[in-house]
Amino acid sequence: MIAAVAVAGVAIAGARAQTPSQDAKAASLLAKHGAYVGWRFGDGSFTSMRISGHVANAEGKTEQSFVMLSGGLVYHNTYTLLKLGDLTVHTGFTGNLFWHSDINGFTTPIYGDYAKYLASFTLLLQEGTTELPATFVADRTVDDKSVSVVKVTLKNGDAIELDVDPETGAYVAATIDPGGAYETTIHILSYHDVVPGKKMIGSFRFDKSKFVSSYDTFEPNEPIGNDDLHPPPAFASWTFGSGTPFPIALTHSRMLIDATVNGVKGRFILDTGSSAIVLDDQFADRANVPVLHGAGQASTLYGPVKTRARRADTIAFGDSTLHNVAVYTEDFRNSDYRGLDRAGYDGLIGFDLFAGAIVKLDTYASRMTLLDPSADLSSVHGLPLLVDLSDEIPEIPMTLNKTVSVNAALDTGSPGIVFVDADFARKHHLSFWTKGCGNLESLTIGPITYTDQSVCTWGLPTGDMLVGFDFLKHFDYVFDYPHGRMFMTPNKN
């Protein structure tokens, strides 16, 4: 665990310590960029920074506001969801570990490939790219501008292809992890003066997104205390019971769990693919769960759906209770979202069941156990995996057809088997038969390999691959989200 925690820190802290290996044209372009912005990370120009900004949609309406605090390598960003009751989410870096905190203040670590992406993204925003080993790639046109492309690399982080304006030295765009699982293009729309002669990126957008992130104010070298850089305390809290297993139910396509919300009992789909607890509006009304102001939208396999934010006093599972918990609600009865089977289920139990607890899921015996995050798991058997929780949906690395690496989302709420993103399938020349469905040669999880696995292509809202209930029911699990890990054990299903 210690080595895994340190990966991201090494990537950033070691960036300037590497010996440059730059060809002449790459070095010239990076030097021009350095002159354009007037500073570089670690040169003493900015020992701390407070940045305030906003995220606007395609119509220019602000949907989020944010405050970004940094002291050297360490940072803490707070995003306020203005359309959803002013709920906040947080992200940060401790100097060794990236972390994420959800709408209830449950903080989980970020490991694996996404941590490498974040290390590179952080260096890009903090002007840490000019000292990295670099090679010239090509001249091309990006965002209607002629640019020269320089590829920089960093230890334990993702490569970045920088599209440099050869006239000014400004970055027009930057592609992190080109050709990899987390390939992302950041389109840089503007630079702003922090102080006279020293610039930072002022606004940008990701890939094809219409949302624009803009930095409105910069406050360099302001006093920022250590407490300001720590993850926030959780707003919700658990009262754990005796640790006695309680029953869940399995149908041919669902895992179902009973829960009591504000004293009102309901039956829910257990859904690791849901980034929150989502209640049906009619059930939430019966349980007197008050609505927070505003309304929003969630991305699903079946398209966008309207949501509202509410706050429940209690949600009880077995003899354990979650208190003061923010939830989302929507009209499941009208949309039959995610195929709630027209059975009158009362919603989805997702991320916040797992985020602040250890959850043992004995699928074969249809039982669940909830434990305090401090519980000793040294005797747990099964395949140990560090899990990427950055989207509040568990993702683990898998390998398709022996050679294609993929980050797979584990979604017990999807009744199918395996879906591969359509663009990902085209990119890796994965061809399937009738109507986009077929069979993989192999699917590998750690040392476990499955052959002839059924798969279909789909335009997924996030990630490269989604693994659904019909595959996941063959395992028992220990979910330890507070420590960013899980254990999988094949069962008798």
C-alpha cells in the first residue's frame, strides 16, 4: 500500500529533478513558452495561491463555482454545485496522495492510472512542464491555429503532448496520456496575468465538452494554513451496529437491499454504478426527505435524467445507520430509469453506502455486512485490487484479448454482462458480430482469465468498459472505499 500511495507524489516532486533530454526544436519551443508565462513551477514566484472561478455551460450560465488553494505541491479545491442545493465536492493532493471528497464529505484516495493523469494535469496548470524531457513531434493545426507539438514525459506520470503557438509560446491545447486509457485533451482558451509579467492558464475546456472552466481571481502568496489544505470533515456520519450480516435479495438481474429512510422502509437496487444514493421522488415524499433548492441532471446509460437534491436524517441498513446524508431523487416511476423492472423499487443505493464504511458482500449467500473503516481486514482472502473511485464508481484495470488494457467500471445496477464503449472498440479494432455484440477472446482480472466472454458496444457516459450484474454475481466482495481498495473472490454461482 505504501508504494502505491507514493506514486503520484514522486511524479510531481521529481519533475524538476529529472535531467532534461530535449531535442533542439522542443527545447526552443518550451523556452518560448517559459518566456511567455514568465515563471515556472518551483522557481519561488508563488509559494501559495488562492484562485476563485466558475464553470459555465454552453449557454454561458454558471453551474459551479470553485475555490482552489495551494501551498507548493499541496492543494485543496472546493467545487460548489450551484444547481443542486449548493452541495460541495472537494479534490486535493497531500504531497503523496490524491484524494476526492463527495457531497457528503466522505473522502477516498485516488490510485492507479488516474493518479498518473492527475499528476500530469497538475503540472500543466502549475507551469511544471518546461523542465521535463521533451521531443518535437510535428507541426499541425489545432483549434484553427497552426501549432508545433512537443511531447514531454515525467516519471510515474502520463506523457503530455503540448500544442505550442510557435509565435507566442502559449499552449493552445495539451493532450494528457495520448493513446492511453485516460487520453484527455485540454483546450486552453486564455491566459491571465497573475502579477505583471507572470501568467497562468485562465480558462479551458476538456475534449468535446461545452463546459468552460474560468479562473476569475488570483491571489498569490496569501497566507494559507495547513488546515485549509486538508480534506474536509464528513457531513454525514455512520453509527455501526454489531457487524452481524443481514440479508439482501438476488433476482435473475438485480441485487436488492432493504433500507429504512427516516423510519420508512423501502426496497432498493444495490448499484455500485450509481455515484450517489438516489431515491424515487414519490418514496422520498412519503419519507419526508426535504428538497434542497435547485435541480440538475445526471448522465445515465439511457441518456440524461432530471434530478433534485435532498437531505435525509437517517438511512438504516441492518443495524447500522447513516445520518444526515445528502441524496439525489428523480421520478423513477415516470421514466423507469435503468429499467427498475416496473416493480416499484424505491431507488438506487450507490456510492454513499460504500464511501464511509467497509462493505462485505457475500453474493452467493445473499448477505451483507457493514463495518467501521478501522476494522482489521488482514484475514480477508480474495484478489486484492486498488480501485479508482474518482468518478464515485469503482473502476479496476482489466485486459481484453491479452493485450488491450482497459479501465472497467463495476456496475451491479446494470443487468447485462459487459459493455465496451463504442469509440474505445473502434480505436482498438475490436470487431463484434450482429448488432454490435459478440465475444471477447479473453477478459483478464489480475490472475483470473475468462474466455469467450459475451460483450456489446455502447456509448458509455464514463469509462471504457462497464461490467454488469450478470458477470459480477459470480464474485463475493469486500469493498474498502475509505482505503481505495477491494477484494474479489470467485463464488459458486
